[in-house]
Amino acid sequence: MADSLRWMSWGLLLVALDFRIEGFDILPDFAGFLMIAYQLQSLKRREAVFAGENSTHTTPSPKIARRYNVAAILATVLAVLSLGDMATPLAAAGMDMPLNRGWMLYGAAGQLLMVFMVHTALTALESQLRERALPETAERVRLSRKWYNGMLWLLLLASPFILNAREATTYLLLPLGAVMFIMELLLFFTWRRVAKVLDGQSQEGPEA
């Protein structure tokens, strides 16, 4: 399980980092989303094994497995959608053409799916941690989920105002992009921290 979380964190880093040459992303998001989707499916398959290892229950949880499955499907959809983002509008490549509303709405739709994917995956992880007698770690995951969802919903709600601020759109995108990057780093370190705790639990036992 810890290895899956680490691979998911690396996949998320591919999504968060955006290095472009003449508008083309050399670290494609779709590869990151596919890594996340594969590891979510792996977590779903491992739920039956996880249920019997240092856990307070002895049977797999269909609810947790379903949540991981839904999150994996959403990650796969995001991978497909991200193919269209490999080449940005000319404005992002330093040209003199403005960002159009179609691209802005496309990005907002992707962020909405991202919110649902993260919410579902972290909810499943939180449930697993509580059943594995790791309440403190589960609570940290819950807080990370609340922060991530809250900030992303604020950005989505702000999108219509950004679309109407035509002259300031480019300048508004910079701080919003910074906020999104910080939230993705929060998620990255959340998965890494949980993986470290799980490694430690296998040696020390459950939290008090």
C-alpha cells in the first residue's frame, strides 16, 4: 500500500509540474494521471489483503474498494482530457493571442473532475487508516482533503469572474496557478507522509 501511495505522489508531481517548449508540455499530465489511476486500482485490489494486515476488521470493505474504483475511473478520464492540454494556447507560449473562454472552461471542467477524484481517493484512504488503527494519520488526511477541496472550489467559483475580467485574465491566472500548485504539493506530501507512517506501522504496530 505504501508503495502505491508513493507512485501516486510521483504521478501527481508530473501533473503539477508544467515545463513547456514552444507551448508543448514535455512532462505530459496524462502520464501522471495514468500512474495515479493504475495505483488506485492497485489499492482497490489490495483492499482484501489490507483488511487482514494489522487492521481492526477481518473482511475487505466493498465501500472502500468502490471509492478507489471511482477515483481510478476519474483519473483515467482526466488522463484522456489532459491530452488536449499538451499544446497550450499561443498566449501561453509567449505569443500575442489572448486566452479564449473555451480553454478557460476546459480547464475548469478538468479541475472539477480533479476535486472529485481527490475527494474520493482521500475519503477511501481515510477510512482505511481508521480501520488500521491509525486515527491521527487519518485525521491529517481528512484535514488535507478539506483544505484541498475548499481551495479548489474557491478557484472554480472564481472562474466566472476571471472570464469576465478580460484585460486582467493573464495576471489573475498567475496567482491562481500558484495556489493550485501549492494545493497539489499538499496532496503530494500527504501521500508521502501516509506511506512513511504505514512503513513505520509495519515495524512498530498501530498508533495509540
